[in-house]
Amino acid sequence: MRWDGTAWQRVPIDVDAPLLAASGREAPVAVGEHGAVARYDGGRWRGERSGTSATLRGVLAQGDTAWAVGDRGTILRWRASHVVAEAP
């Protein structure tokens, strides 16, 4: 879903797993089950590889940097579109 300033609009997402959390204004990121990650490019949500199969339960995105946390102590960081596994 995306708020267009007046109403919520459905937006297709290019990911097969359920998404659980989203964050970000300029470059929104959503995360979910089985390491699912999607980024909104201003026109559509595109799936990305996270490098983990752990369920990602939270995300904080600001500018071109995002942090995601998930099961088994998983912590991921993105800088632009580059993913770095911080832990475990």
C-alpha cells in the first residue's frame, strides 16, 4: 500500500514472501520472511537479495542507508544497494 496524499493505493510488490516491516521516505525498504527484501524505486517495489534466509522483522531506512534485524541475531546494513551482513 502507498499513500498518494489522498487515499491508500495498492502497489504490486516483486517478492514471494510476506513482508513484515517497512521504513524510509526517500528510498523505502520493506523486509520479511525468509530474508525477503523489497525497495521502492519511486514507481514500483523491486525484490532484492538479502544474503540471508532468516526472517527479517524490523527495518530502519534513512537516505541511502538501511538497517534490518531478524531472527537468529541477524543484522543487515545497506549502503546504496550494497548489502553487508553485520551479524551473525
